[in-house]
Amino acid sequence: MASITLDGLAHAYRPDPRGPQDYALKEINHVWRQGGAYALLGPSGCGKTTLLNIISGLVVPTRGKILFDDRDVTRLPTEARNIAQVFQFPVVYDTMTVRENLAFPLKNRRMPREAIARRVEEIASRLDLTSVLDRKASNLTADAKQKISLGRGLVREDVAAILFDEPLTVIDPHLKWQLRSSLKELHRALDLTMIYVTHDQTEALTFADTVVVMHDGAVVQTGTPEELFERPAHTFVGHFIGSPGMNVLPAKVEGRTAHVGDVAIALDRGYSALPRGERIELGVRPEFATLAAPGTGLPVKVTRIEDIGRARIARIEISGNPAAAMVPEELSLDGDSAGLTLDPRQIHIYADGVLVPGEAASREGAV
Amino acid sequence: MTLELDHVSLSVRGAPFIKDVSLRLERGSLNVLLGATLAGKTSLMRLMAGLDAPTTGRVRMEGRDVTGVSVKKRSVAMVYQQFINYPSLTVYENIASPLRVAGLRKAEIEERVLSAAKLLKLDPYLQRTPLALSGGQQQRTAIARALVKRADLVLLDEPLANLDYKLREELREELPRIFASTGAVFVYATTEPTEALLLGGHTATLLEGAVTQFGPTAEVYRRPANLPTARVFSDPPLNALRVTKQAHTVLMENGTVLPASGALAQVPNGVYTIGVRAHHLGVEDVATAERTLAGNGLIRLGATIAVTEVTGSESFLHMDMGAERLTALVPGVRRLEPGAPVEVLIDPRRILLFDAEGQAIAPARDAAAA
Amino acid sequence: MDKPVNNRAWLLVAPVFLIVAFSAILPIMTVVNYSVQDTFGNNQFFWNGLGWFQELLDPSTELGGRFLDALWRNLLFSAIILAIEVPLGILVALSMPREGWKVAATLVIMALPLLIPWNVVGTIWQVFARADIGLAGWAINALGIDYNYTGDPLAAWITIVVMDVWHWTSLVALLCYAGLKSIPDAYYQAARIDGASRWAIFTTIQLPKMKRVLLIAVLLRFMDSFMIYTEPFVLTGGGPGNATTFLSIDLVKIALGQFDLGKAAAMSLVYNLIVLALCWVFYTVMTNAGTERRHEENPA
């Protein structure tokens, strides 16, 4: 059990990094609290795997330190750190039974035989593997194999953290739900630090209490799923989280009004001191943009309506800028023109991609 | 071109892989094969392509029997889950390769490659090699190569499975438009119900080598003909409850007795399965339910929270009801503690009802609107 | 899996049938013809029925005893070189570099012995191991060990075994190396996290993943060593005495040395049958291992 501290960590794969462009991982300071459920979310090549490998000890960082509690483990090899890892593709020892697989890490650490047997039974029952304990691991389904990989981490009582590297990649959608739920249940029951690396926002948001979003080697936002959803600190976060992502429209902002092309949008906050010369954009999530009959709200052009089963999503154009909005169940449209209503509290203004806080509503602003 | 599978079966060393499949895929249509891993999607595609010959049954193209005709003589293109390109050739040459094999004139090749590249937004990368591209662009190259042949039949076997979530979303959005611009029969295999819904077209749901239903995608989703179809075409998993109807009451497996309402009021006595999709389940804490929901015709069931998952805009609530696990998708952030007792609310107008054999009972008209 | 039927395929296979007919079937028929006759030269043949076969399979006769001795020598030789080359090959494969320019260099060096023709290998070792002028032979004697492969059966055997190991261990090593390369990194990482020792990594990950290539390596080395001819023929000529007279060498002695075409024909047929039978055993073992594998990777 431990908290994990990343202290000024940075990594470059080339030996003599010059500028920031040489760094696969730019400076990062972060504390993974003991017992937390974290997700590390970002697209391919954003540096999340590098960071994971630094934590697990497969990569020694170019700069900075990594601490388990107060112990500096920066240069310790993998086996000397108390971590377990579940990989993208299931790793099981083919020749062994499930029982032998689960016992393997304990056997290697020379634990007494009865203690091993007890621990293996306990973990197997937690993971619903009891019925297959004596079967060859290689003949099981992908999700059972992933459970075995996880089990090999859980049997060790000294494990401080479990790292998951896109563990649901090869699992069918139906089983993903089950496996994800059992992960959450295990997290609650065992009070372990879990770090889950993925490019899939749904997995990250549903699994983690705190999500760390990475882009281009740097952390762009750390927060709870609600924070990431309601107040994306960067247009990248807005775009990357949410399906479809946040609508980001080029805008001109004057005080409490934004102009997108020739459409004026009222804002909840004032923006009198926006930096000059920077790219100003307005961001609003499709979930807070609702389509209405023509004449209501802002005039928009509907290009297509997608039916995703539980909802309908309209692809629209606001002054020629593509955007997405929700279609209420009862609304039916003839032709391609419609109205759009936005929730003013959920409209954000970005300068060069970074969230501008804005001045609060006038009553509070007077304080 | 139409492609017709007529009672096609495939067995390998006695083990059935495809069981009596009949499908008719129309010219210019997009057809989704939806099913879990090992459901038979790839086997079915290989039969369509002519890579394998069926054990029994016939395959017809444009009415002509092509059973046993080799893949080389059919006009077929395929895209796989792995990004398969020639690593040493440029994107341009990769896309042009099937045309060079076919011995087309230079001007014709150039015209076709450029138009395919434009369609797939590859024009800026034509002189690069595939390995210098992102995964999304590599798969775009493979798709362009499949399209440029102007094959009658284009098979895509989970083409987006190896892509990042966001890239997947982007391509998924473009594919229907790309497909619509050609006249071929497209067949698209996927494990993901959401993907099938987004692609539209027609969907065939597959379970253990058999097609459980085939029809327009939205219709298969809204009016599944049987319980297996509803289960395959549901993400999160379908909530299925077995009930027994007796006179004017409905007996749940956990012992709860409810008055029969909605579709259940109109069916004869017997055993049924109620299917409810996650977003049709309501969840309230017990007090709120008592206060506000008395007598509004909803089915109410007691359950306890097992796990909650919050996505920021929605919450997935996993609940235990006896031995059953129910999943609800509710709007907003709802952090309910595990172990908390809740009331699960089911609108009888929004249920899917199946008889003891799993066949759908024609739904009440209201349910279709949801 | 069923393949589309196309009768034109037969046309394409026809040339192969013709070549096989002339290169294999006709010569074998000639051998069968010889095996039931006896000759005293002058191209005159006499009917002998199954006489040679009876003699061959009866160890109390001169021919039968000789055949059995040579067969045992062959089996012993195959067993010894498998026992050495397989573990040694694995060991070499394990210690080969995984990446960088060293990989190419190692591969080239490893491939060298495989590129040398059999008779040249024999000649190299014949000179190399000579007690008077050969570097190895002279050096061993200089150490005070009495070593002479032309006079001492044990020394002859050791020389042939060492020669074969030098010639063929690379093959086993290269096959194993290919097997090792196919193991994803995640397995090694997982093993490190599980605290596995070097030996445990070998037995639980590397060996199981190498199983299939090892089977191929064992098959190739067994078949090849069982039919060994050129190298010992060049090196020892089957001697000293009959110490290194393997079946193939004996066969040539009878056929060309004594011109006993009938005996030799009968012997080569039996030899051929033994090789075929062993081939079949290996083939069955291998395809069985193969189908198990295919069920795991269910194609549906």
C-alpha cells in the first residue's frame, strides 16, 4: 500500500534531448493517492504508455524522481517495486492451470505452500475463477485470461498499485461491462491504488474517480469525470471527452455576447479582458445544445440526424460551422432549418485552446 | 449486384461454424454483421468472398450461382482489422496496386486513385509510406485500396477495432457517406451495437453461427424478433427478467407480484421474458419513489446498488435484484453507494416482451417510438 | 477447410507427377526388381524371391547381423546428436542478441556452417582432426591425450559427433531464435513483475512458446542424421573396422564395393521403409500438435 509521487518527471527517448520537442513526456508532477482509482487518458502517442512504463520500472526517466510513499524507486527494477500490471493482450502461462498461474508470483517469492493455497482460493473466489481453477489457462476465453492476469497481481499482499494497460482491448462489448464492474467492486473491497491507461473515454470515465488527460506528452487536465465534462480546461479535453465531443466554434466575444459568424450568443459570464491576437473559440457540449422547431433560439441548418438508439444526434451548421446537438424525442423536423437552444451556464470561451474563466455574473461580481 | 446466400451452412471436421444462413444483400447497400467474437462473422464473410465453399447451400451473385467459384474470379475487396498495406510503397502506389495488377491505363489509374484518396482525405499523404502515417490514416489507405477496385462486393472485417476511440468515431461518421458514393454491396462486421446503429443500413445479428434476424438496422434494434437478437443488439447488456403471468397478475422470479399492465395485460397466461434496455430503466431511492410515483402505472421493483459508473454526463447504475444483475443508464451524475436500496422503475409501454421460446410478441405501438 | 474445386489444377500438377515418376518411382521399381534377384556380374540375374529379405531380417545371418549392427549405430548416433544439438541450440538461441547491428552479424556467422557442402565439411574435419598435421588433432595429442580417429573407434565417433554438432547446431539455434522472437514483450514484463527467476522464465514462457519450432528442429535433425553418409564417408570411410559404418555407408559398400546388387536393393528398401515409418510417426505427432493449436485460434 502506498501513494505514488511523480516529482518533476520527464522522459526523452533520445540520449541528448535539446528542446521540448524531443521529450516524449514533458515535465509532470502528480501524486497518485493510496487507494485511488485513476485513469490516464489520451490518444496514441500522447506519452501515456511511457509514463506507465516509468511507474512500473521498465523505463528509467531522463529527469525527475518517482517515489512510492517516501521511498525513491526511480532506479529500482520492476521486480523490486510492489506493483502488478495487466496488459493489453492477456498474458497467461500456457502450460499451467489457472491455480498454478495464480500461485506463481507467491511461489517465486517462496511463500509457504498452505498460505499460497489459501490466498489463491480467496482471490479466485473474488474473481469468480473458482470453477475453472484446475483448467489449463490457455483454453479459457480472453476475459477469463484477463482476470487471471489481474489475479496474479492481487494474490500478492504487498502490492501497492495495479497498472492496467488498455486491459479491455480484446474483450467483447458485453463482457466489458461485467469485467469493468468487477474491477470497480474489487477496487472498493481491496483499497488498492489502480491506474488505468486507455484511449477510450468511456472506460476512463466510468472506471476512475480522477482522470488525467494527456496530450502531446503533457498533462492537459486532471479532474473528476464531472469536471472534465462540464469544465474542460482545454479544447482538446472538450473534443476528446464526450461522444460526440464538444462543439468548438470560432467566435468574437464582446463583453457578454459571443458572435459566431452572424449569430449572436448570450453568455453567462463576462469576458472583458480577453487576450488580444489569440484564437478565440466558443465551446459547448452537444448535451447542452438542444434542437428545437425553426424560429426558436438560434437559427441553424441540419445536415443529418443520427440515431444512436437511446438518443438522436443532429449534425448541424451554425453560420457554416459544423456542430452537433441533441434532438428531443418529440421533435420532428421537415426540411433542413431548425432552431437551437443552448444552456448559457455551459458555454465556455477558450483563448488559443485554453479555458478563460470569465467574470462571474454581475451580482456575485460586485462582491 | 445483389448477393444472395441460400441456406448456407459450413462445417469443419463435423463442427458447425455457420448454420443455415439465408440473406439477400441488395446492390448499393450497407450491411452490418453484428455479433460477439466467434459468432461466425469472419466465417460468413469468407463464404461471401468465395475464400471458402459452403458445406451445403448456394451463393448467388446477381442471380448467377457462384458457389465454388474461386475468389479470384469474383469481384471482391476486403479490409481487415489489422492495417494491411505494402510497407515499402507510397500511399499512392498502395492504392494503385490492384489497378496495376488489373493492367489499367496510366491515366485511368491516376484518376481513380486521386478520387479515392480525396474521398478518404488522404490527398496530403499520397507520397508518404504507410508506416509514416497514423493508424487511422493507414486504415484509410487500406479502405481506399478496397474501393479503388470498384469491386461488386466489399467486405470489412472489424476495420476500426485497432483504432483509437476518437479516430474510430471520426471514421465511423464518414463511412456511410463513403459507402453511399459507390454502388457496391458493403458488408461490415463488428462486435459493437453502437457501431451498427451509427452505420445504419441493414443489420444481421449473429449468434453461434446463425443469423437471428436481418432487417433495417433501426428496426432490428427497436423491434428485435427474438430474445437472442435483443441481447446481441444491446449495449449495455439487455436487462432480461423472467416472469409468469397468471390472470391479472405478473409473478417475478424474486417473488414480487405485480398487476399485469401494458403488453402483459393482453397476453395469455404463461411464462414470459421482459427485456428492458438500460436507458429505459428508471432508478429512484425508495423515499422518492413512495412520494412521487404512486399509481402512475410504472412497474416498481426493489433492488440494491452494486456498482455505479459515472461518465460525467450520465451514470451507469448496476444493481442486484436477487440473482439478477440489472444495468440502468440514467442522465446526470448519480453517485449511489453500493448496498443502497433503490426502486427500479419500468415503463410497461417500453418493454420488449418475449414468449417462453424467446420469440417476440408484437409490441404495443407506444414502445416502437422509444 | 473445403476449397473450391477446379479440375484445371490437375493440369498444373501433371509435370510434377512426371518428374516424380522418372526420378522416384522408376528407380524404386528398378530397386524392387533387383531386390528379388541375385547377380554374379555380366548383367546376368537369377530369381531369388524373398531370399534377401529373409536373410536381412534374420540377425543370425551375416547380412542380417551386419544390418542390425549398422541400424543400432544409426539410432545411437541420432540419439547422441539430438541430445547435444537441441539443448545446445536452445542455449545458443537464448544468448543471441535481440536487437541492433549484432543481430545481423550473429545470423550471418551462424549461417556459415550451414552453407558448406557436406563433402567439404568432411574434408575440413578430416584435415583438421588429423593427429599428425591437423590443428585440433595435433593440439589434443600435444596435451598428452592419445587421439587418433583413424585407429580408435571412440575417437572416430567423437570426431563425427563433434563435426555434426559444428555443422548443424546453428540450424537448431536459428529455428529456436525465430520461436523466441515471436514471444511478445509483455510476457517478459509480466514474469518480472511476478518475480520469476531466469530458470522459471525459461520453463514457463520460452520453452512452451518454442515447442512447435523445436518439434520441427528435432524432426529435421533426426531425419538428416539418420541418413548421414557423406561426412563420415569422407572422414573415416566407415572405420576403424566397422565402427562408423552407418546403414548408408554399408549400403554403398555392398552395392558398389561387392556389387551385390540384390542384397543392396533389399537392404535399401527396408532402410527406406524404416525412414518412411519414422517420418510418419513424426508427421502424426506434429500435425496433432498443430490441430490443437488451430482449435484455440478458432477461425470463426
